[in-house]
Amino acid sequence: MSANVYPLRKLYRYPGRYITIPSDASVKAEEVQEWVKNGAAKKQDEIWKLVEEHFCNLKTREEGTFLLGTRLPTVLDIIVSIIAHYGPCWPDDPPVR
């Protein structure tokens, strides 16, 4: 999950590093960078929704269990909670919708 989320952060924060716009292009660099930022924000939303759907809609999981269905937290629970807590709220990150 973090392998998909963190590269999107860099795309969102620094879109100019990843694109080259010819000087004779009919579109401004700022406009293209905004498209890249919007695309990165949209993809990040899709990833978080996928994670949420997977872990929140497990019909086989009992009430009061963790992500893997265990009674005690696993490393996965810790990693997902850290990414969810610190991930969406860093300055200049795309807004979580």
C-alpha cells in the first residue's frame, strides 16, 4: 500500500519534476502541473477506497477482530494505522475526499 501511496505524494507536491512541457506548447506549464496534481489526488483516493472496501466489508470477520481476523493486532494492523494516521494529513498533500 505505501508503495502506491508515497510516490503519489511526490507527484502531488512536485509535479514539475516529472513532466517536461515544450516551450512551444499551447498549454501553460502550471495548467499541466495542476492536471498531474489532480490525477495524483484521484489515484490516492482510489487506493484508500480500495483498502477501506477490502478491510471494512469482510463478511467472514468477526466483530472485535483485527484486519486479519485475529484477536490481537498484527504488524499489518500497525502499518495500516500508521499510514492512515500520518498519510492523509501531511501539509500540501491531496485532500482526502
